[in-house]
Amino acid sequence: MLKRTHKLNEINDSLIGEVVIINGWVDRMRDLGGIVFSWIRDRYGLVQVVFEPQKPVYKSVENLSNEYVVAVKGVVRERPEAAKNPKLKSGNVEILAEELEILAEAKTPPIYTNREEGNEEARLKYRYLDLRHSTLQRNLIFRHRVAHFIREYMNSKDFIEIETPYLTKSTPEGARDFLVPSRLKKGSFYALPQSPQIFKQLLMISGFDRYYQIVRCFRDEDLRADRQPEFTQIDLEMSFADQSDVLEIVSGLVKGLYEELVGVNVGEIPVMSYSEAMEKYGSDKPDLRFEIELQDITHETFADEMKFLAPLENEALKSIKIPNGGSFSRKVLDSYVDSAKSEELRLGWVKKINGDFSGSLARIFRSAGVNLELKDGELMIACAGKRSAVNKFLGGVRLDAAKRLNLVDRESVRILWVVDFPMFEWNEEEKRYQAQHHPFTMPYVEDIDNHLNDLSKIRSHSYDLVINGWEMGSGSVRIHTRKLQEKVFDLIGISESEAKTRFGFFLEAFEYGTPPHAGFAMGFDRLIAVMLGLSSLRDVIAFPKTTSGTDLMAGAPSKVSEAQLKELGIKLEVDE
Ligand code: ASP
């Protein structure tokens, strides 16, 4: 085989006159009736190779086709001025072929390999071909560079990478487990970890002090574009540390990543409480790339005039003003009214166009004494009902309006920490409280005593990192005494015996000297996507699954043989 002397990003003006050997794929060919141009591609770049009819090698070009794997030996020469392509590293030069070796032939590919087009299913089925596309190559190479940067940063801060088991026991992150049947212990199952949470805490008890891992996690959830059943986390844990230590380490990492790999200085990362985020933006992951904020007008004097909106006791009345929202059609506004109704909320709106008010609140605005300004072109939406529902609803309107009006500056990067989440949330289906983050999170101990009759008011020492409206990661200070841990289990209705069965080994470990510790985990796939400005995680994962959890290429999940099932002691009851 003609072994390459140069990768394709190395072919440039400095090699003019030299003989080189390149290896790669035929990206495309152009026959100009006499002279044949062939573009050769490798991971590093693209180069134009010229086959001239007077050279003996010309004969073999007849057999050449797209996606063939080749070795070409030839002389680098300058392209004619008009044919130079400044967009390519090799754009000033071309290779005049002298020898061609076909290393592998290729059938006509079923999808484009050099154009981002084509049926999504076919692209996933032939993922290995889709991955030849330069955009996906760029994404995965970028992913590799991010992982490399993370490891260097974490290592420099004394963190050590330790692997934790994949075949394990259920880890409580609130999703369904993927189970793996045991052959040796028939009827027993491993669970794939939803995160290494318990193991990393145990590593603190073991004295490793600072741990991290770029690790796969598995959660059997209904999927969306921003979810995959197996995904990667940057997971970390620190001993003798509190919230401020974790925020400092992670902020430093994120700032460094953006500076080094995106070329953006993200500045100081602000910290906002959960309640402020909900009150101002109606979201615990506010997108700060546009300005609109929610206003609390519960106590405005004119509120009484908005008869149908007037807040009842324990209710809130809030509004948002949308610049240029005056352009929203009646249909859009009616859809807001309808969906508010379905959430048991009351909604009114007013537009000001050329000085004139319209909408269900117009009368109030026309009357004297209203002290809310409305600029021309603006739309105000006011919503009354249960405070948390009002916030959530208007938060949704805020995002919808930004989308409709194109208010998001795609170039900007807005990062923030949201802290002090509620410790517990109500699970309507199961009619009980559950841990909002996970049950190992440290509650505000003073809140426990004050709010035992309303657990939703108990705050926790927990924090989320939010980038451009995406929840990028979560973490918390951990409980480190058995007593408090048992108390939390008790509050969420995990009985002593259930706690013992599920986490007995963990609770026991607490009794052998547990340092105070805190940690965090960040979605690695999400981080790559947001850094590249992409919305689908599939574009940053080499072999992703569809939204129905299928690997279209390998055909997984799939049926298994009777013999395999028998070995596992499993009898299927599903219809064939
Ligand atoms: N285990 C948590 C998660 O996966 C992160 C953490 O608390 O460190 O969200």
C-alpha cells in the first residue's frame, strides 16, 4: 500500500513541487472530458487531485467512483489563479496524480456523505456513512477536545477520575431503571446506573477527597430531542466542601471551556435563587438571552377593576409586557386564553397600537388611574391564579413570544446558577412528596422545623447550571449523617425497611466517618450541543438512538433467542 506522507490539512503552498502520498475517500469526481478532477477527503481536510490524460495513471481513473478508498501519489502544484479556493486549507494547490492505488471499492452510498440532506431514518440506519459528513466529524472532534480540556482542568485541581460500576443497584434520580437480568442468580436483576451518585459519595467516605468521571448514565424515560436513554455526564464530588466550592470549580471549568474552545468570554456567572428565577422568568432554567420579565401586579390598585382577573386570597396576579407583541394575531392570543383556562388560570390582554388600546383589558387602560405604562406596539398579558401556576404559564408565554418575535440573539451566551431549589415536590400521581433533586441532598435544616406542615416550602442546598435556557447540570451539598438521611427518607415516605433494602449499605457507610461533601453533574452531550449552537443531541453523539429509543443501525432493542431467555430463567408474556 502507498502509505501516506501527509494528512490532507498539511497539503498547502509550502509543499509546491514536492511528491506526496495521500490516503482517503473519493468525495466527488468531475470529468471535464479529458482532464479528471477528483476530490479526496480524510478526517483532516479535502484536496483536489488532477488526473491528466497524458499520464499512464489516467487509465486507472476510469475505475474510480465516489467513496472508493484510495492512495494517490503525485506532485503538489499551484492552482491557476482563477481556480484558487480561499475557503480550503489546500485551496491554493492541487495534486497532479502519478500513481493511484484503489484500497477499497465502494457501492453507491444510500445517503449523501458530503451533504447534510436526506431522510433522517436512512441517515441513522447508515450512521457510519452519515458520520463521514464533515459537520458530524467536526462535532465529534469538538466533543473529544472538550473531554480533553475537562480532564486537564479537573486533573489540575486535584480531582482523580475513578470508574464506577454499570451493573449495579437502582440509583434514585427519579427515572425508570434499565434492568439487566442475572444468569447466575436467576430472578435477580442489576440496574444500570441513572448516575454514579451513591458510588461517588462512597468514594468521599473512602477518602478520595476529589473525584470526577466522564461517565455514561442510563434512564428509561420518554425521549425528546434533548434526551437520550444513555447519555454522558461530567460527574464530580468534593469532600470538605460546600456549595461555594463546587460553584467555583464548575464556573472555572465552564468559563475556561468557552474561552478556549469557543473563543467567548462569558464573564462572571451570576447566582440567582430558585424563587427569584420563578418570579421573574417563570422558569427554573431562565433563558437570559432576551429581556422580558414577569411583573407582580397583585397589589396594584387598579387590579380590582380587572374584575375577572382580580386575585382571590392566596392567588397572584402577574403580567408580562412584550415589545412588538402588538403584532400577535387574535388566534395566538385566543390560544393563550384557552390554555390558561385549561390550567385553571384567568388571562387578559391589552395591545397598544397607534395610541389605541384593544383587548380584554383595553377598557381598564383607557380609564384614568392605571399606573402601568404601555408603549406603542406593546402587548401586555395579565394572568391570575395560583402563584406557581401563574409563573409557569407566563414563563411559557415569555419563551413563546421570544420565539415568535425572534428575540433570541443566537450568538450570545448567557450562563447562570440557580440555587436553593425546593427540597421536595408533590407527585400528583403517587399523591406524595418526593425529593426534587435526589434524597441525598442537604435540606435547609432550619426550614424543616418551620415547614413540617408544608414540605414544599423547605429549601435545599442545591444548584443548577443553566446555559441559554438549557438545564446543563445539577448538584447539591449532601447529607452526611445517618440521622438526617433517615429523616429525609421518612419525610418522603420511604419506610425504614424500604430504605434498608434499597440503600442499607449506603446508610451503614455513613456511620464510619463521613466527611461533609458536595457535588455536581453536568450533561456532557448537552454541553457540546449548546457550545456548538445545536438543538439536537443526536448531532453530537456518534451512535444515538431515535426518540423511541431505537438504534436503527444495529436494530436494537431486538428479540433474543429462546435459549438465552431460558438461561436467564425468563418467560416472556408479550405477544409476538
Ligand atoms: N447525580 C445527580 C444527577 O445526576 C448530580 C449530583 O447531584 O451530583 O443529576
